[in-house]
Amino acid sequence: MARYRTFNVAFKRQVAQEFLTGESLNSLSRKYDIARNLIRIWVLKHEGGEFEHDNRLKAHEVKIAGLERMVGKLTMELEFLRGVARTPTSRRRESTSIVTGPVASQSDEDASS
């Protein structure tokens, strides 16, 4: 039973570039013992950017960085909301003023003096 040959991306890119620079399908097919149709497929993939691993990797890194920023923002919002939920409700309803600050609580000691 015959085994299929596998080719790495660098080799496929090289063959596609040789074709695009003017080498004929027949000569490339004989030179590398590859089917002409396979070379055509590689050329189409090369022109479509499928062999540009670096470009796809950079695009994914940019997307990952954006998602990490979003996770950080959502984590901060969640922590803030958890803190708000822990504060007593009576404290949240008190009015505050920039000039005077929060309303002072009335205690029995202040009233007796």
C-alpha cells in the first residue's frame, strides 16, 4: 500500500512562488515529481494568503489582546458591583454633597450635650 507524501508549508510556498515567477507547470511537476493539479491548488492557496502563517497569527494575537482587555474590564465591573451589593442599603440611600460630605449620623451622645 502506497503512503501519501506530505509537504511542509515552506515547500508549498516555494513551489507556488516559482510558478508565479514564470516557471511552467510541466517543468515544476517533473522537477519535484508532483501532480500539476496539486501545484495549481497550492498556487491558489498562496494567492489566497493561506500560506501566510505570520499574518494569521498576528490577526489572532490582536483579537486575543482585545478579548483580554474586555475580560479585564468586565472583571473590574463585576468587582465593583459586588462591592456595591455588600454595602448596607441604608448607607446607599444617604445623600452626599461635595461641599458637606455625607450626612452625619445622629447619635444619642450628640443630642445630650
